[in-house]
Amino acid sequence: MSIAISSPHLHGPNAVNRVMARVVYALIPAIAALTWLFGWGVLVNIAVAMAVALGCEAAVVRWRGQPVKATLSDGSAVVTAVLLGMALPALAPWWLVAVGAAFAIVIAKHLYGGLGYNPFNPAMIGYVVLLISFPVEMTSWLPPETIRDAGLTLGDTLAYVFTGTLPAGAQLDALTMATPLDVMKTQLGRSFTVGEVYTASPIFGALGGQGWELVNGLILLGGLALIYLRVITWHVPVGMLGALFLISGIFHLFDPDGFASPVFHLFAGGAMLGAFFIATDPVTGATSTKGRLLFGAGVGLLTFIIRTWGGYPDGVAFSVLLMNMAAPTIDYFTQPRAYGHEG
């Protein structure tokens, strides 16, 4: 006796592993630029995060009695590791990266049931845990290649990441410096004007920070490629970047000496990565069309508030997590009217 299978019978072109692979491919140019500008540590971060993320995912899935190969092959743990590795300083010690990746996979993802059930973006949970717990290690950024005298070789980087040993005569304080957002926030808090901050430090470029302009430009191109390939929609990026540009532009218009320009906010920190690769997570964000716009706008508004008046120079991670909590409510009030029903 044959069994009739009920509808629907339509199959979409996207599988989870294909979507995740395209996300990673879209990030490759930005990863290459980060490596050129900030050193081999970027690739070391990603490699360590990937090894720990895949290992933790395999262990948890096996413990839960689920198929390990099928879960690992969906690529979600790889994307989490890549995003986390890109967000960390290039000289982050291996244990810092490992703690962040393990927390992202075990606590933020599988504690809630695995892919599709996690209410918060795993990579951002891992990043925020590290930022709150280890602020010194999380603020030890190398200056970009364009303004530093000499970089560390791959061997030097591996030695420091895994053993804490620097080349003879080198000191970490002499090798590292604050990010453009951190410098801007600190100096404005000391009553310097935006113009004075720009002229006093070589870390700033024409649009944002030296080197960061190139990285964010490549992230923007990768994000536009994902929109073109229909991996993501335009609503969240437009909502986030539009809200961040608008609110920062209003404050800059009325007080250009006390507030950085909207272009600086777009190209000096993690706004581009957040808009195209983090806030667009379909599991933890809003799903309705209006909801995605509101979700993105909320992330952009909160990012500006945290950057300007909060305790951290870049608020993208915190903003995404706060809006993750609001996503179910946003969807509830923005769900489209069912066909044939009024109101």
C-alpha cells in the first residue's frame, strides 16, 4: 500500500550549510584585510575559535545522543567561530579565544536546544562574556600596519598567543594601542573637540580609523553580496545603519565639536559587521518585514547610545543582544494580517 505524503512539496534553493558557507565566503576579503593590517593573530584567533567550537559542538551533540556529523556539517559553529575570531584583538591569548568559543557554543547555543532554539546570538554572547570578564586582554589591540613601525612574524605571534612570550626587548604596552572608537570616546570625555582628537592621533583616517575603513568597506561589499544572493534581506542592515547614521548625524549637526560624524560611526567600529553578519541572524532576530526594520533600527539606536554615553566604546554586541530579547515582541506586534481577515 502506498502512502500519500501531504503538501507542501516545494523545496527552497538554500540549505543551512550552503547559507553558512556563503556567509564565510563573503567575509574572506575582510579577513584578509584584517590579517594584513593587524597581523597573523587574526587567523590564529579564527583557527583556535573554530577548533574549540567544533570540538564543543561534537561533545555536546554526542552527549545528547544526536548525530554528530550532521550537526557539524551545517556550518553554524564555523560561522560563530569566524565572527568571534574577527571581533577579538589579534594578540588575544589562546585561552581567551577558547573560553569565548566554548561559552558561545555550549551555553549560548546548546543550553537552549541547539541551532534554531537559541534566543541570543552565540558569537555576541561569547564576545560580551570576554569583554566583561577580561577587559585588559580585550583592549590590547595592535595598531594597523599603516601606522606601526614593524609587525610580529607568524612565529612571534604564535609564541605570544600560546606562551605569552614576546621577542627580546619587546613589551606589550609598546606594541598595542586603543581603537579609534576608544580614543574618540576617551578624549571627548576629557573635553577635547572632535577636530582636536582627529589631529592629535595618527590612528584616524579620512572616514573612520586607519585600516578599519578598508575592513569595513570590504565587509560592506560582502554584505551587499549576501543581499544579492538572497542569503539575507536588506531590511535589518538598512534599519541599523540608517538609524545609526540618522541619530549620530542629528547630534553631530547640532554639536560637531562634541559628537563624531555619522560616517565615523559607520566606518570606525563594528557597525558594518553587526549590520550584515550579526544582526541578520534569522534565529535570534525579528522575522516579519516591518519587524526586521524595527529590529535593525533598535540595534543602530542602542549602538549610538552605548558608544556615546555607555561604559564601552563600541556597543554593537550589547545592542544586538538587547534587541534579541525584544525580537519576539516586535514580531508579535508587526505580524502581517492574514489573508481574508480584517484588522
